[in-house]
Amino acid sequence: MSCDERTRESAIDAAISKYSAVKKGYMPDDFIELFINSSTPHPKKMPLINRGTYARQHCIQTLLNQVHTLTSTTNTQIILLGAGIDSLALNIKQSSPLSTIYEIDFPDTIDHKLRYLRNGLDKLQAIWPNDTLTSTSYGSIHFIPADLRDAPRFLAALQSSGCSPSVPTVIISECVLVYLPKTATLSLCTALGEYFTEALWVSYDMFSPADRFGVIMQQNIASQGYSVPGFHDFPTLLTQEERFISSGWSIAKALSMMTAFYAMVTREEQRRVSRLEMMDEVEEWHMLMSHYCLTVALKGTLFASVVDTFGSSVEADKV
Ligand code: SAH
């Protein structure tokens, strides 16, 4: 299997992880089971993976809620880079009817997703009776097959599918930039930064490859046949931020998931989650959370408050 094929497979694993966390009660998600092949076994994930998946979803959803508050009466564009077979687009479609969503991935992955959507049409039609699924869209969701390593061609495809430079836009990349070579990442960040006037980029990535746990992660990744140049090219929170600043974004802030989790999840919610299943590997969970980070980057001023308050404690906010 080539590296690109392996990269595409990672989308299946991400969907299984989300499904596992949803089934355990970490978070609700009405759509993820559409993307799980019922004829293949879908193993339950370890508690630390379930909790990590929850942390990622919760923190990104919190940022999206803030965006929604700022744009509740205006059109917004949400661009999901390397969207895989995730359910996020459908969840956004349900919660923010004014959003237009663009899902970008390799052509094979988009085809794969369309097959799942076709199989789930009964359920979808009960929610959105007027939407038709075509090979390029489903209501407000547009599917763009593209290779993100070719930024000019990707941008041309985005533009021709109607994505406007003057509409406030949120770009989300979850476990995606890590697969791109450094020059491709910087071209992509530059191209999107130059295109939009008002934009927020939310990126979830692995980082810190050089310490003991990072080296173990590298060995696991290599043994599974993945190539993740971004893990080495952007190894610290500072380099994660510089990735955006050096490509024309005005502010960028990166937090480890360890910091983000304790800042963005209320104590009450932390207690609820910790009761869901026994987790013996607390230290390993902390290590894992210290090797993933969330970065927000700003273009324009509309989303400045989201970046300003990123990482402020939710408990402190209530006082
Ligand atoms: N964001 C999704 C999927 C993560 S897996 C989630 O969190 O569930 C990484 C995804 O990035 C895969 O779907 C893979 O196909 C996509 N990807 C990686 N490199 C890409 C590239 N060069 N062009 C387009 N998509 C890419």
C-alpha cells in the first residue's frame, strides 16, 4: 500500500474512533454511524483514545459555537480540509443552516464518502427532505476532490465551486497538515490567507516528536506505513504558530491538548467524562494529550475575540 493510500485509510480509523467515543457516551453525534461499515468489525477503542477523541471534538465544537455566536445572522463558509469520512459537515449543516460547507479530500475518499451518504439517504431525507445528493453536493455541503499539496489547483476548484473570498470563513484541518510536506503546507496557508478577508483557521495536529513518547509515536506511525513530515517540520507550539504567521496570517495561538482540555472543558464535564469508563493509563493519556495541539489563526478582525479568548479557563469565565 502506498503512503497516499495509507493516508486515506487514516480517515477510516478516525471515523471508528469517533464512533467508539460516541457509543461510550462521551458525546452525541447523530451521523457518525452512517460512516461505519456494519459488515466489518469496528473495534472499541481504548479509554485513553476515546477520551482524546472527545477532547478534540469538544474543543473544536466550543470554537465553532463561538463562531456561530459571532455570525448567527450572516452567511458563513466552513472549509473542512482533509475531511475524510467524518460526520462534522453533517453536524454543522444541522446546527448552522446559514453555513455553506466545503469538504476537501482525495477523489477516492470523496467517492467513498458519497457511497456512505447514498446508503444513509433514508435517514438524511427524514431530516432534510428537500436536499438531493449529487456527486458534487448535498444541500449546503460541497464536495471538492483535490490534492492539498497543489494549492493553486485546489484554490481554483474551491473558487469554481462558489466559495467567496468576502464571506466570513472558518477553515478546519484535523490531523491533515501533518501529512503534507513543509513547502506544500506553507503554500496552502499562504494561498488561503491571501484569498479570504475574514477567516479563522482551526488546526489539530500532532507535535513534539523528539522526546521519549514522541519517538514511540514515530515508531508506531512508521510501522503502520504512514508518512507524517509535518510532525518533524513543525515540532513545537511556536513552530505551529509560525506556520501561519510566516504565511501572512496576523495572529496565531497554539495550545497543547493537555492545556486546551483543562481550559475548555468545565470541571463538571471533566467529572462526567471521567466516570464513563475506568482509565488505568492516566499517565499515558497525559503524554498523548501533550503530543497533540490545537492552533487558531486569524485573518481580518471578525473572529479576533475567538483567538483572544482561546485557552481562557471556562471556570474563570463563569466568575
Ligand atoms: N479530518 C478527518 C480525517 C482525518 S484523516 C477526521 O478528523 O476524521 C486525514 C485525511 O486527510 C484523510 O482523509 C486524507 O485522505 C486527507 N489528506 C491527507 N493528505 C491529503 C492531501 N494531500 N490532499 C487531500 N486530502 C488529504
